[in-house]
Amino acid sequence: MATGRRRLTPYLLLFPGVFWLVVFFVVPMYYMARLSLDSGTIEKGFEFSWQWSNYHDALTLYKDPFIRAFEYAGAATIIALLIGYPLAYAIAFKGGRWKNAMLVAVVAPFFTTYLIRTYAWQTILADQSPVTKALNAIGLAPGGHVLATAGAVIAGITYNFLPFMVLPIYASLERVDPRLIEAAKDLYASSRAAFVKVTLPLSAPGVVAGTLLTFIPASGDYVNAFFLGGPNNTMLGNTIQGLYLNTRDYPAAAALSFVLMAVIMVIVFVYIRFAGSEALMGEEATPV
Amino acid sequence: MEARAAAAPTYVRRESAPRRAWAWLKKRALNIYAGFAIAYLLIPIAVIIAFSFNNPAGKYNFTWEGFTLKHWADVFSLPDLNSALVKSLEIALVATIVATIIGTLMALALVRYQFFGRRTTNFLIVIPMATPEIVMGASLLSFFLILGTPALGTTTLMIAHIMFCISFVVVVVRSRLIGFDRSLEEAAQDLGASPIQTFWRVTFPLILPGVIAGALLAFALSIDDFVVSNFNSGTTVTFPLYIFGAAQRGIPVEVNAVATILFSATLIVMGLTVIQQRRAERMSAMRPQQEGE
């Protein structure tokens, strides 16, 4: 009796959560798949009819925002890595008494609403702003405009997801045993060689986690393109949002959402194969 | 060796000013770079706060026109903004409470028990965190559209927010549970406590900091959520949805003031949590050391 109840306990504890995630996460995916194969219009109503051509039609029609989504997300991820890695390194190894203050600065953007942060960039990059004038003076803002360009959207995405890049890299650098670096130097490695052969490989899991945490939300984002981009900078997210909420072409919207998820999954899968899987899943809980 | 040591200072003294400046820069290049990165992170926040004191001529709050306190004086004078804030708080409170309870139970099961289906459950928890928000929002909307019920609004928003908060609560609470000392529970049971007494008197107080951390994260995620809410709100308006709607016709300065209040409040809560933790650490450090430690 007692052992029987004990065996059931984990399932009872899990039930509400698993129920919620299955009903409101897994099942909706099925409904979205079904919707993507419907035919019809919002006026006449939709009907399930294995309409595979929805995928082809949507991708042909919305090829540009589709490609832009991955271009912008890719560019923002690379820039975030170039800014984030040295920053994480500085916090982990050179922070000194400023370490905690620097970490607070990294998470501070999270203390304001996502939309307001992006709106702040709209103010910073507005035509009349000193930043735009300065960029124009050095020839980086042709025509005196920064808003409604690819650069503005990429800058916004980079900004919004930078903390997701810095924190995992910082966490993995923080765990690097300084004795290993000392040992490398004792064995006559130069500072650079010690970094390339010891520190960098040990921080790789953080880099993998950081790039994924930046790239995945960035590729589906539409807030930055909405606030900072122009009609030629819309991303796949803007298209999906518009099709679902304004045009109400649900089958096309569902098809595009599915393609977005599939492409991300393929990229993540290839990337993890290439970079090692332990980084993404994190430490598996071991039962005590 | 001695000769080299003696020669070094003269070498340094002979260096020209630009060379010294270059050496100084090279030594601090990383810190300077990090300083710029931090400025990049903080400047937009400073802009939000500064522009809450702006006195814009038109509807758009993009150019600095002059200092005024008038938008602070009547910060809660816009009925639409107020109702959006109240709606956000209402949804965040419900989502936080439900997701924290559900998530804590899941974390307990995952850390405490070895059972069939563990890996699948872990996968089910990780996958929503790795899914772009837009896909979550779109699929949930598809689900509600096809079912035709419940009508889009507060209920669907609460359902959605609970859904994406659960995984984060599990991850946070689980990380706290892993270092948990089981012998304390065994001691309680040895002293005749029932399993329920043991849970409420021993286990719960010990995991409470983790549960609070999970709840705070859930609250932050819910109150800040835009994408999933945008898809599943119907005509209901939360704070982020209000900003999105106001963007085309000009975001009122009061929004900057509210954002400044929220920012300061979060900073204060964070500060208090840190102080509380430090105090707890000091208290436990002062306790007599146990044998063998």
C-alpha cells in the first residue's frame, strides 16, 4: 500500500503541470498544423482539406520577410556575441569590486517593459536626435535617417537580447578554474594561447546557450521591426502577426508559423550537433 | 636579472607620451570596451527616465522640448492607461500564483522521484522555453479559434501566461531543490511528524526562497509579455498592449513616468532581496558550526 502510493506520488505532483502544458502547448500545435492545411477565406469560412499549397503560396508571397527574419536575427546574434563575450569576460575576470554593479547593469534592461525599451530606441534614433546627427556626420546615416533601416532593426534586436547572450557566457566563464589558466601559463603559454586553448573552450557551453537564447527569440521578433523598421524591413514575425490579426488569412499565417518553427528546430539541431548538446539542456537533475 | 630590473625603469621613463597613452589603453582596452557595452545597455533606460520629464510640443515624445513635472503630477490621469495597468496586474497575479503552485509541484516530482517518463517530462518543460513566443501565441490562437471557446480576453490571457510561466518556475525551483538536505526531513519524521507536517514545517520553509524566486520571475515574465498577449487578448488591453496601440498615435509621456516607477520598484525589490539574502547568509554563518564541517 505504502509503496504503491509512493510510486503514484510523482505522477500526482506532475499531473497539473503536464496537463496544462499538453492542453495549452502541445495540442495547440496540432490545431495550428490543421489550420495551416485549411482552405477558404474568412468570409466564406475555413475548411480542412489538406491544402499543402498553402505552404508553397505563403513562402513565395512572403519570401522577403522570411529571409530578412533570419538575416537580421543572424546579424544581431553575431553582434551580440562580439559585444557580449568581452563584456562577460570583463565581468568574470576584471570586475573586481564592480562585479555586482556590472551584473545589475546587464539585467537592468529587464526591469523596464520590452516595448518601452524598443520605444526608447525610437527616441534615440529619431531624425532630430544627437545620435542620428553624429552618425550622419561620420557618414553612417545616409540622408540623415537611421530609423526605417535594417541597421536600426538589427541594433534594436541586438540590444533587446544582449543580456541573454551575456548571462550564460558569464556563468560559464565564472566556473572556469583559474588554476587551469595558471597551469597553462606555467607551461609557457602566452596570455593569448592560454585564452584560446583553455578559457575559450571551457566557455563554449555558455556561447552555445547564449547564441541560441538570442537567435531563437530574435528570428520570431516583430516588435523591433515595428518600432524601428520601415516597410522594407518587415520580418516574418510582422507577416505572421498581420495575417493572423488583421488580414485573418489564418491558413497562410499558420503555415508560416510552422515553417518558422521548423527552420529554427533544424538550425538548433545542426548547431547542437556541431557544438555539443550538454550546453542547451543544462545540468540534468539527479534524484537525491 | 638585476641588470634588467634596473634597466626597466629608465626604459619606461624614456617612453614618449603617445606611447605611454597607448600602453595605458592597451592595458585597459577590455575594461573600456566593457564600459561602452554597459553604456549601450543603460542609455535607453536613461532616455526613458529623462523623457518622462519632457514637455513635448505635439503628440510625439521624440525631441527634448523642456523640463516639466506635469506628467508626473498627473501620472495616473489617463483612464485607458490605468485600466491597462490594472489588467496587467490582475493577470500577472493569477498567472504567478497558479504557475508557481503547478511548477513547484513539478519540480518536487522531478528532483525527488525516479519514475517512468522523466525524460519526456523534462523535454515537455524545456520545449516551451525554446519555442519562439510568436509560435506559442499563434498556435494558442489557432486552438482558441477552432474551439470557438473561451472567448478571447482575460481568461485566454491567463491561460497563456500560466502556460509560459510554468517552465521557468520549474527550472528555478528545481535548481534550489537540488542542494536540499534530505536528512532534515528524515529527522522530522523520526521525531514523529506526519508527512504533511514534515512538508509544511520543514520542507516548505526551506524551499521557500526558491519558490519566491520562481514566483518573482513568473510575475516579471507575465507583466512584460507582449507577443503571446498580442495574439490572445481579443479586445482586452494590458500595459504592453496599450503601448503597442498608442505607438501609432504617439505614446503619452505618462507612459515614461509609469515605466520609471516600475523600473525603480523592481530595483528596490531586487535590492531588498539581496539584502535579505546577505542577512540570511550572515545569520547562518553565525550559527555554531556542526561537527565535521
